[in-house]
Amino acid sequence: MKKTLIIPLAALLAVTALSGCTRTSYAIHTTDGRTIISDGKPKESDAGLLGYTDANGDKQQINKSEVEKVSEVPH
């Protein structure tokens, strides 16, 4: 009986762990035609900057006046 419970619980735990690792990416379109892909949703600051994490995991900022639009990247 214990084996019949352990296998489904292990599978459920694995699926839960894997689904929690996915993050939504966003495309930041700039006024000069560039497209920047961010890992996770960019955050606006009171100083007029848009902060984001780039593909290398580094935190970056861009002036909000240089941003044309931000859109979610479909997976």
C-alpha cells in the first residue's frame, strides 16, 4: 500500500517543482527600434526608470521615455 502512495506523490511533487520554475518573459520595445527581452515583469521606479533582469540574469534599467511598449512574450 505504501508503494502505491509514494509513486503518485513523488510524481505530483516533481510536476509541482517543474511548473514553479517557469517565468514569463517580456519584450521591451524601445523608441529607437530595439527589442529587449526581460526575464520576468519589468518594474517601474519613481525616478522614471524601468528595471528588468536581462537574459544573463543581470539587473538593468532603461529610461521610461525610451520605451515604446512592453508586451508579454507568448510561450
